Amino acid sequence: MTTATLAVPAGLAAWLDEHLDGAGPWRLERLTGGNSNETCLLSDAAGASWVLRRPPPHALSASAHDVGREHRVLTALAVAGAPAPRPAACCEDPDVPGGPFLVMEHLADAVSITDTLPDTWPSDGVVALADEVVDALAAVHRVAWDEVGLDGFGRPDGFLERQVRRWYGQWERIARRPLPRMDDLAAWLERRRPASFRPGLVHGDFHVDNCLFDRASPRLLAVIDWEMATIGDPLLDLGLLLAFWGPRPVESPAMPALQAVSRTPGAPPVEHLVTRYEARVGRPVGDVAYYRVLALFKLAAIVEAAWSQHLAGDLDTPYAAALGHDVPTLLEEAWAITGS
């Protein structure tokens, strides 16, 4: 859904004329949804369309909005045949109006699902949705990353050892309120950390809301929002998917709209997703609780920065305002998963 038509400066139009298979005049419309990169619908004079993504005005961190990295991983996914939009062009030149940005395939008939299935889907479509999401995640994790141009894309050695220190440190740098569960969870995660893992491509923010589906039938078309991708322990993606799937462990949960469809009648339990994932990747997942807790710990540390921006008056959105409740609750949900 679009919200506003944006100006297309002459410099941007010239760049698009040169790098895309289309011709102006160009039209740019901001799309709703998401709380990360700014996403726009780009169309040319003939009606062809693309999606243009660029960092938001108040980026939480430069590394989290590196369009060059996202373009690189989309290119690799296209080579591997994994479910993601195909990249069209990337501009890393800040002197181009609107830059940096990347341009990718626009899936015109795709729909994002939050709490309601499309009317055209069968009544038990939530089971098919769950299976499609798990299959897509497994396909991403099976990508031979070192054979499709992602060698050196991340640092898998010591990935799990760095996680608590990295995200706890990020929270410390921006903290504007006490969050005692950060210490409790950090200690639990360090005690529970698996001794080893199999490196793979990590999406970094994998959940149903970052998947696009066919409007006509329960079929996943693409996984989107790859700006946090890296090479590490792919089970961290599974942990986030499972942490937000189905009934939640605390009353008045954090981010209640996220994967709300998983709490509709007929939705399969977490165990169904785990069993299917194990079958698709061909190995057991091991300590799922660890990855669920780590995923929520990481997410809380990241989005607390947006709460700090809200307190400073730099980010005045309903999403940011809700983080006053959501961040502490994410940590309480993580603590509930530990069973402590």
C-alpha cells in the first residue's frame, strides 16, 4: 500500500535511465509497512515497476542499512535459486539524489500477511503458510554461501561467542533506562551456548511478516528485508520464527501484531515447524530454547535504540512509542522460555 508520491530529482531520474531497463518520467511512491529501510514503489512511463529501498532518515546504525550488502546477498540468492526478490541495480553514491539505495524486482501480486489470510485461501491455509515459511527458511539455510559469492560476507568463526557481548554492548551504548533482564539473560546465554554449529546464511530478521505470499493461493513468493544478513549460525533465524509463533508465554506480549496469524484457529504448534525444518535441512536442531532466547535478546537490544530515539524526539511513530512496553516484555518472554 502506498502512502505518498515523492519527488524524483533530475539526478535520480538520470541515474535510473542509465541503470534500469526503463525510461522516465519516473514515479516514486512510499510504501507502508516495516520499521527499517524506507521502501518505495518505483515505476516508469510504460508502467513497469520495481521496489526501491534506502536507509531511513534516522538510521539506527550504518551497518544495519548497508544497501551494498543487501544487494550482494540478493544477487547470491538469485544465483542459488532461493526465494528472494531479484536485484535490479544498486547505487552506493551519496551524491546521487536519494542515494544510497538499491532497486529490486517488484512482485505485483504478492501480499504480506499479518493476522488474516487472504479471502482466496482455503480455511486451513495457515498450515500451508507455516509449511511454506519453514521450507523457505530451510532453502535459505541450505544455500552454499561460499559458492555463490558470499565468501567473506560474514565472520562465522566465533559467531556464537560474540553474540551476547555484541548485543549487550550495543544496548549499553544507547541505554536510557534499566533493563535488569539483560544481565539475567546474558548470563543464561553464556552458560547455555552450544559448543559448535554449522555455518550458514543468516537472514537476521526472519518471521512471517518478512515473507511475501501469492494472493491467490498459499504459496510463498519471496523472503524480503535482507539488510541484516550475515554468515553465522542459521538457527538464530529459526529461533526468532519460533519465539513469535503461536501462544506467547506472558500476558500482554511484546509486538502482538508480529506473526499474529500464527495464533489463529488451526495454526500448527511450534513442534510442527521444528519437525518440518529438521526434515528439510536433514539434521536435528538441538537446543531450540537457546536460539529462541538469543533471538529475543538480540531483538530487544536492537530496537531499544529506537525507543531511545523516541525519547529524544527523533522518532515519533506508534511503533517507537510502543517499545516502552515491548522491549522489557521481549526480555520477560525470553526469561520465561529459559524456565528459570
